[in-house]
Amino acid sequence: MKLRLRINGESRTVETDPGRSLLDVLREDLHLTGTKYGCGEGQCRACTVLVNGRALPSCRMPVRAAANAAITTIEGLAAGPDRLHPVQQAFADEGAMQCGYCIPGMILTTVALLARRPNPTGGQIVEALNGNLCRCCGYPRILAAVRRAAAVLGGRHAG
């Protein structure tokens, strides 16, 4: 079946089984490999993408459910080839990437959080990232990166 997807601001058409996961289509058909396969059950959030601005696990979403939605992957977040999105830059500045596997999901979850709550409290940050697992246990630096991004984007430091 042919499906039309809006990914990173571009209209893309894929011919696939509509029940395949959005993650599989992104990685295998569209070669957008920044979105990571983690657990395959939506529990680790390594596969998080933005769907109409909401951070959702793409491993559990059938691609048919994403048709005609605005999908943003980590590849579509940067402001250009030489300029990172402020959240990406905050993660780099805080050294929040150890192995980096969880980081695309963490960053996209942060983007969704800051769109909803530009001035999140520390508790709201923890709540938003709850479920995004980091096997390297880099949580203190990740939380610092979210606070930095909030400050850069016009919010205040969360406490």
C-alpha cells in the first residue's frame, strides 16, 4: 500500500505494509537511522519521534497511523547543516551524551516538553523524561542539558 508521510518538512511516499512500525519504515525504507531501535515495546523511548509535536515511541506506531501527520526525527531538528537546534546544542554543551544511543529520544522528548512548558520545574523535567532510559546512567547531565535548553529558549533554569 502507498502511504504519504510528512517527515522533517518533506512529503515522502512509501510503499509498504500499513501495519509495519513507523520505526522500521524510517530506518529501513527512508534511511533515517538517527531514530534508534531499543526494546521494540515502547518502554525505553530510544525510538521517540515527534508526531504533530508529541513525543511518541515509533516502534509501537503502525506507519498507517502516521500518514498525513507531521513527523520530526532527530535528523530534521537541526536549524541547518552547520547549526544545531538549541536543545541539541545544550546536550552537547553539557556533555550529556555518553554512548549516545538514547540521546535522539531524549532530545525529541525535551523539544516536546519545552514546546508545552517553556519554563519547566525540575519535577516536570523528570516527569517528561520518565520512561526515556539511559543505560549509561547519564541522567544528571541530561537534566542539566534540559535546564540549559530551557534557559536558552527563553525560560528560566528549572530547580
